[in-house]
Amino acid sequence: MKVKRVTLTTAALSVALAIAGCKETVPSAAPAKPPGVPVAKVIVRPVTPFVEFTGSLAAVKRVELRPRVAGYIQDVSVPEGRFVEKGRGLFRIDPRVFQAALTAATARLREAEAASLLAQAEHARAEQLFGQKIVARDRLDTATASLNARKAQVDAAKAAVDAAQLDLSFTRVTAPISGRVGQALVTEGNYVASGVTPLTTIVSINPLHVYFDVDERTYLRSLAAGRANATPQGSQAAKVMVALLTDKTYSRFGRVDFLSNTADRGTGTVRIRAVVDNPDGQLTPGLFAKVKLETGAPQARVLVSDQSIGTDQGRRYVLVVGKDDKTEYRPVELGPVVDGLRVIEQGLQPGERLVVKGLVRPGMQVTPQSAAIDGTLAVPQTLGAAK
């Protein structure tokens, strides 16, 4: 072996000798520790099987308010877009014409009652004279007929007074139901026709109906048997959960109260209606809604966080940590999301550990670190950096 001669200064030679001395005293490096990764056990929880649909909300009660009498609008007190109680006054029609009609009807009633009193006196006199054989039978018959006619006139006059009172009360247009009132369609001074001119609309807001269409398979598997054994309003009614399109969770519960009596042959679906409570008024008739229909009894299912699921050429997989702390590639079949967790239909068993997240590949030796799990949603949280 040839040795190349190099001329060094005194300082450079000293540095080289110091480095050489250090190399002789440094011990050999220890083997690297496997990287730490957050690991969590899969969760097993009872999950009710369900199917999701898109439906639409509708009011249980809807009224298009129209006047019962004709006249000119005298006052409008509609709180547009707000909630009104049943009986709240909304419109006022000029009552003077109807007040005059009531006064006239009352006068005719008093006139009829006076004529009836006279007929009663004549009938009593005719009965007395006929008993004394002073008058003939026809005189009594005439008095009896006159009395009955006067009584009928009194009844007709009373009915006319009742009708006039009704017409007068109809000049005050009130809310027939409790609900949210719409826009006032007429203002003061306009003439409205009885039963023709629309005034406004009112829709009930609690509870609401949600309509959705289920496929034939779901209907036969989950709803047809209940229809045959019990009414939808009974204890066997299917349960649903409802959420708006922007909601991340289903927080409103309802029940099916109507099944269509026919199926749509064109779409192969059956129209379903459910009742859902709306105490806060956030649900609005006409909006689209997500509907989760329960299709069976609760079953124990394996749940994991979505962040632990990877994608490999269209296939979904997770990395399971074995007994020797090596990661294993495990293809899985995904189910629906329940309370923020993903149901695993196939591929995982209860008690298995899987990598929550991190740059880990199959067959890699790791140092498992227990991942924190939120008690409510059981979603693994971010861990600190591995040592």
C-alpha cells in the first residue's frame, strides 16, 4: 500500500493527533430505538343499524288566511315572519256596516217577539171562548196557526241576529292556529272579498313533518312487517333521526307516522312521513333534511377513527400493531359514521391495536404509545412528539 506524503504545519498536525486520540476513546453507538407512534385499541359499541335518506320538511298545519266577510281593511297588525299565538288579531275590516246590520236584525227580533206575545193572547182568548161555546172551532184553529207562525218568525229573527253577530265578529281576522306568520298581502284601505282575497299564511313549527322516499328493499326489510302488525302511531313505529344538511350530527329524534298506501313503480320507492319535534324553531318547513331510519335492533360493532384509515389504490386499510410491535397491513370494509367514528364491517376484531396516525409502513418495528380517547365521541386525540 502506497503512503502519500503530506506536509503539515505544526498546528494542523496537533489537530490531527487530537482527533485520532478522540476516536480511540469514543465507544460504539447504541442501536436506534424504534419510532414511537400513537396506538389505540379499537372500540366495540352497540350500534343500531340504519339507512340514510334525503327528505324535506313540511308543516303539520298550514293555513292560507282569507276573510270571511267582504269590506275595506281598516287595520293591519301582522308581525311578519314571527311566531303568533292562536287567536291573535291580525287584520281589522271596517265593522260599521255589520254593526248596522246587527242593530236592524235585533230590531226585527223585538218586533217578532211582540207579535208573538199578541198571538199568544189571542190564542188564549180563543180557547176560552171556544170552551164556553161562544165561538166556532175555526176561530180557535186560526188563532193556533197565527201563534205558530209568530213563533217561527221569532226563531228566524233570532237566527238573523246570530248571523249578524258572526259577521261582525268576522271583521276581526285572527290567527286560527299557532305558528309563524308570513308576509301581509294587503294593507289598510284595500277592499277584500269574502273567501277570495288572500291575506297571509301561517305555518305551525312544532312539531314538523319530514317526508322521504325509501327504496323497496328497505321498505320490505324494515317497514312492511310493522305495517302489518301495528299501526304506525303505535309502539312499533319506526324511529328516525333528523339533521339539517349543514349539521354534522343527528340530534333530533322522531317517529314514522305515515306510510304511503302505494309504491311508485317509476322510482321503486315508497313515500314515508315522520314527525320530529322542533322546540327551538330552527327547522323550517321547505328545507331539505338528512334522515337516518333505524332498520333493526342494536348490534355490537367495531369502531375506529377515520384518521387511522388509509387508502391504497382504492382499497381502504389500517395498520394493526401485533404482539411483537410490528405493523401489519389489514384491508377493511367500511360502514357508516356513528358519533364521529367509522364502523368497520370486516377486517378488525375487538381488542386489536391499530396505528392512529403517523408515517408508518407495514412491517415496521414501532414503539406503541397509548393514544388519548375522548370519553364522549371516543375519537383519538393528537399525542405529543415521540421520544
